[in-house]
Amino acid sequence: MRIGLFPLNLVLFPESIYPLHIFEERYKLLVNECISRNEKFGIVFSSGIELASYGCTAKVHQIIKKYPDGKIDISVKGYDRFKLIALEEDNTSYSKADIEIVDDITETIDEELLDDCIDLFNFITNKIPVFRVQKTTKDELIGVRASYYFAQKVGLIGKQKQHLLELNSENLRLDYLRNHLLNIKPSVSKAIEIEKIIRNDGYLPR
């Protein structure tokens, strides 16, 4: 399968929606072609030095705004993980790549692992008002891969998100996220205690 490629300093996950401002000529061309043909393109994480070997197919979800000079604001939706097979770089236009869609392994979701992630996620969203993310329940996650939902909202850096994208197991992704949430939980608790001290004018509550 061959698709147009859009290297970005972000990791797009399947089932996620992300806003983009398109201003480079080659990517305006790519996006407009995909809109007119109702086609997908590939988003791949690029650090500016190297291109990741795994990415996510994307489709224009919504055209938000068109500018007179051809720039365009859109939102894109992630669909399938893929592995780069061969890259055809083009200095005058957008690059293309032969890709292979990569599916998750067949497995039974570890419910205890999922519950742990939900509890830790809700702990953070409940304790940090500026987090601006709502608590969730298992019922709200039916029909979606919970790992991708959490991965967008728990402060992972680019390399961590890329590692998560390359895992082909929902349980492995949930385990990775649980460890991440456990690691940041003490920092969250410390921040809460500092906030309490500030509210009490510098004195610890008795």
C-alpha cells in the first residue's frame, strides 16, 4: 500500500482526533488531494533528525478554516498503525511511502490492568484542577482502545508515545501506562500538598 507521508513532531494514535494548521505548499497539496479523493495519508513522528519506522494513517475529519493564501486548518482522525517498508523522498513535493498495516495481536484484555489505569487516571484528573480532563469509567471506554485514550492525556513525551504506538498489544500498552501513572502519582500528591500549604498561608494543616 502506498500513501502520501506527513512527518510531524507528534505521534497520532488510532481513534484520536488532532488539529493541524497546514501552511507548507507540499502538505497543502497532500491534504487537498486526500480531501478530493477521500483518501488517507500517513503521519509519522519526526524529531527533525530521524523518521520513526512506525506511524498512523490519518484522514481529514473536519475542515475548520480555509485562508485566502491556501493555508488550511483541519482536524485529522487516526485510523491504523503502519510500518514503513520503503520511503520515496521528494524534495519538490511531499514524500510517499510503501507501508504495511500492523494489527494488534489477538488477546483477552486484562480487566485488572484496565481498572488500575482507570483508577490512576481518575486520581490525577480529580486532584489537579488545571488538568482539564474529565474522569472516565469503564463503560465510557467500551468500543475504544483505552490505551490510546489515556496516552493522549497523561503527559507522555514524544518518544514515549512512539514506543506506545509500536506496541502491538493492548495489555502491553496498558501496562506501560500503568507504570507511567504510578511513577507520576507521587509528584501529583506532592503538588497537592504544596497547594494545601499555600492555601493555609504557609502553615501545614493540623
